[in-house]
Amino acid sequence: MPGPQTELADASGSPIFSLSRARTIRCEAVSQLSEAAPGGRAFFTERADELHDIFNELLEEFSQQYGLGYQSTNSARDDTWRQIKVDVEGQRRVRARQGYRAPALSGQRKER
């Protein structure tokens, strides 16, 4: 579900966490929005009393996040998508962005 929200999240590396109290056809759209962003997730509930558990799950997840950085060996600034993959040892769940766009130098940006 590409759109301005997912493009902004992708460019900044920010996850989108969605919460919906409706179990309708729109749930698929909410899931796609969260999954399109790096590390995003969607939560669904029909009852307000379930929100406490969802927020506790998010709090637990946010308290166990790590930042990881690296410098690419590809120095081309060509506005192309660069895929990345993060692997860890052991039985750990990794949710990370799938890649990044190498920003073109001004005046060299391609039309997408």
C-alpha cells in the first residue's frame, strides 16, 4: 500500500504501528500500511479492555530495541534501492527495515 505515509516512513527508517478496533475489510489495509514500513506492526481488537495488553506488548518491545549502523561499501549516490538483511544468532525475532534508498546528489534524482 504505497503512499505518502509509507514513503516518509521508509525514507526516515521509522516503523508504523497501527491499532484498529474494527475487524472489517479495512483491517487488511491497516496491516499493509504497517508492514510496508520498516519494522511496523498492526494490532487489532474488538474490545477496549484488550488495549492494556497491546500497550504492554509495545512497551516491552520498545524496551528491547537496538540501533545498528553500518557504512556501505557501495559509494554510488544513484537513488537506487539497496537491500539489507539482518541476521542474529539464536532464537531471536528480528524486525528491521528491508533496505534503504541511496540518495542521489542534487540534480541527479531519477523519476520513480
